Amino acid sequence: MKKIFLIGLDIGGTKTSIVLADKDFKILKKFVFDTKPEEGFEKFFKRLIGFSKSMLKNISPQAVGVSIGGPLDTEKGIIFNPPHLPWGKVNLKKSLESVFKCPVKIEHDAKACALAEWKFGAGRGCKNMIFLTLGTGLGAGIIIDGKIYRGSTGLAGEVGHIRIAEKGPVVYGKAGSWEAFCSGKGIAKLAHFMFPEVFGEDVTTKEVSERAFKGDEYAIRVLEESGKYLGLGISILIDIFNPDAVVLGNLSWRLPKFWLDKALEVVEKETLENTRKVCRIVRNELKDELGDIAALIVAESAWKNIKY
């Protein structure tokens, strides 16, 4: 019997992961490199293909799946200048098909990760579930009645773009967006916005987190403010969609617990009782494997022509 090989590409604003797996999602090889989006798409793509060919050697994959931030057109495989990947309009599907000569599917990372957690992680058994990326950016994968909700133009789930406060740091051209308060990129901007004399423009969320772990008062206040807005946003989603669970992305594992505690405190105050009591708010179970599994689910759907 012919062996089946799938390639998963998890393309983030900071890191990109290339995984080679069999049809059962057993990862055979993996390579991670810095995305360096500021260098432009052409340089990134050249490195991506070089690393992929080095990994594959003589192996021909049956399909390639990509998990990447939006906005994007899943059917055509076009990304439209995501805030953390400012490459303009790029037909990623066409570019990859010209190299790999096999089916390629592009999926929004929030939707891909939602499927991964729904099938194999914290969302198992859920009929209705929301996944929040909480990585470099902030997006949502929404599952309703066991199906990904895509909206009229496939752009459903761009929750990070919601303006959740009149004033706040600017991400993706909008002051006070949810992403600007609660994403990996946004929390760093929030720190500088709240305390410019303490946190420079080049501060990172990792640095803010490390200072908070050590008891730094300013860092703690930044994360509590972020946690407050995380809770407000989650409350809105719970009241609108009435899900069984809201699953949180990897940032929820990397920040001090009081960040999430603050969010849950706000959710208890803001959410309707009958929607809140049936909804679990949990951190993802797949952790560091999440992006890899998400990309491989997309590859499987390209190989088998599955529509989620």
C-alpha cells in the first residue's frame, strides 16, 4: 500500500513550523524557523520552500495544509495583508501548488485551531464552541452545530478587530481594538500606552510577563487591564453565541494566572447567567502541538476533499 504523507505549514507572525506527517497525524519530521515578516513575502517564501525541500528530500506529499492568520479567502487561498504578516495581497495557494504539485488548502489559523481542539483537544464533545487564537494576533474560530461558521464572505471570526474601548493602543489601524488589548502584539503596545515612562516602544509581551512574574507592579497592572478586556470580549461572545465552551490559545498558558483570573471575574459579572452556566472557559489542551495539528487537519481536508 502506498504511504500517505501530509505537509502542515503553521505560519505565524513570529515563527513558522513545517511538519511532515503520515495519514494518522503522526509527525515524522518538523522544522521551525523565524518568519521575519518585515523582510517581505518573497524572501519568506524562498526560505519556506528551501527548508521544506531539505526536509522532504525524495518524499512527494499527497497534500499541503496551511494555517495562517487572516483576513483571507479560504477558497482561493489568498491572504489580504494580515496585521502581523504585512505582505499585501498574496495568492499563497497558487504559489505553493506551483512548487509541491499536489492539492493545497489555506485556512484561517483560528478556524484550523478550532477544528484541532474540537476534534482532539479541549472542545471534544462540544456541539457549539469558540476558539480564540490568543497568539501574536487575536481571532476566533466559531463552530456551530458541529460546523465551522464562515459567514457570507468567509471572514467570520475577525473578533480582534472589534473596537472594545474608545481609547487604547493601535493595532491594525484601529485604536482600542480587542486585539490591541489582548493579543501577544497588543499587550506589549498596551504596556507602552499605559506607562510610556516605564515600558519603551520596543518592549515585548514576554518581557512584560516576566516582570509580572517577579512582582513588578506596573507589569501586573498592564496584565490585569488586559485581562479585564479579555473578559469583556469573551462575555460578548458567550451572550451572542451561547457556546458549550470557549477555548483559549497558547498565550493563556504563558501569562501569569491572574491575567486569566481577572478575565473570568469580569465574565461572571458581565455574562447572562443562563449562557454562562453552560459554558466552559478553558485553556487549549494541545498546547505546543496545536498549530501543527491544525495545519495537518487542513492538509487532510485537502487530500480527502473534506469540507468543514
